[in-house]
Amino acid sequence: STKIKMPLILMCGLPSSGKSTRVAEIVELLSSTGKDVHIITENFITSEAKNGCFVSSLSEKELRSTLKSEVERYLTPDRIVILDALNYIKGYRYELYCISKHIKTTHCVVLCEIGADVAKKWNSGRAADQKYNEEVFDALVMRFEAPDSRNRWDYPLFTAHPGDELPAADLLEALLNRKPPPPNQSTQTKPLTSANFLHELDRRTQEIVTSILRGQEQGMVTSVPITGTSESVHLTRSVTMAELRRARRQFISYTTLHPVESHMISSLFVQYLNTVM
């Protein structure tokens, strides 16, 4: 029989939106398949460490980097990996999608959709060692970038509201029976890798690198606004031209294999830099 590639499941949602509860339901569902399931979670840290991670952009980047490394370590053709974390940055979800695509496995996003007011109430009812403080909670809600199933890295997207039953049949179909995306560029997306697209990718990423270096020269140490996008590059230290060039090359390699709409290049590159720098 054909060997099924094991998938990556990305949980996503506001803080205290019930992600870990849904993970337990998914694990129970998958137990019936006899597959090896590995959960990677940020919940192993204490309340103080958790709040500390999200107060500091540097420690938050380190946390995301650690979680991503764990995904790369455990995601194999013989194991299902569930990442139980906020996963609230679209650029970060894109990186994780690229990891699953690289090893030829399927992936999906499970969004625990809940109002911020309800999530805050649930958070306040948690034990002291499991809750976010108000400052961290509000900041994470403000920064949350909801997944959009029109983006290939957010598809397929399963949205679970409080009280909803898990869409078991659809979830299993998407994870175990859907054909993984090819690691190389498909004929359907070849038009995006036209000379014009590659020119735009090269031009826009170089403009952003130049803007960051110029901004640092002008004393913009922590935040550099980027023309053409509403976002800024957030830095915890001064970065060198060599570091930016290396990050740019990595992003171009990703995006050449997994093209996006041209108007999204600048925003995604900023998100990528905010993840890796």
C-alpha cells in the first residue's frame, strides 16, 4: 500500500482560546488511526516564564525559534506533529508550511475562534501558573493575525467555535488522505515565477534591506517603518549588512519555490525578518 505522509497540525488562536483542549480532542481522534502523535507546546513553561517570553520581543523570537526547531526535529514521514502554540504571525505560519512542504507532508491549521472578551474571561479564571497577565494578553490580542484559507499556508483551515464538535471526518480526510503539495513548483504556479515576479521579489526585498540599514544610521534602533507596507521591522539590536543579506537570500529561496502574490512580498519579508532577526 502507499505510505501515507504524516501531517503537521498548527493550532492557532488568541491566548486562552481553548487550543490545548482541542489538541486533546485531536489526539483522541488520531489515536484510532494507530499513528504516532507528538505534541509540541509552549505550555510547559511557568506563568512567569510565559509572560516574560511575550513581554520581550527578543525572548518571544527565541521561543518561536525553539518551537520551529522542534517541528523540524520531530516532523517525519512516520509521525504526526501538533504544534500547540499561538502561531499568530502569518509569516511564522508560512515558514512552518514551507517546512512541511519540504519534507512532502500535508499540513492544516486549526483556529480556535473566540471573542477577545471571552478569552480574557477564560484567562482570568485560570490558575496563577497558567494565565497571561493583562498587559501581555492585550498585546497578543492586538498583534494577532487571523489565518485566511485563501493563503496556501493557512489551507486547509478548520475553525472551531466554543461548543462546536470537532469536524472529525473532514480533519482526517485533510490530514491523512489529501495529497501533499509538491516540494517543487507546480505548473499551476509557474506564471508567478515569471521574470517580472522574480524582479519584484529581488527589488522589494533589497529596498527593505536598504531601508533598515539607513534607518539604523539615522538612529532607528528598535523599529524601522517600511515604505509600501503598514508594518515595521522590530529590532532588539543593531543588525549587520551580512545578516540582512543572509536573511534575504533565505527568504528569496523560500518564495521562489512557494510564490505569493506580488503585493504581499514586502509584508511577508517584514514578517520573516521579525521572526528570524
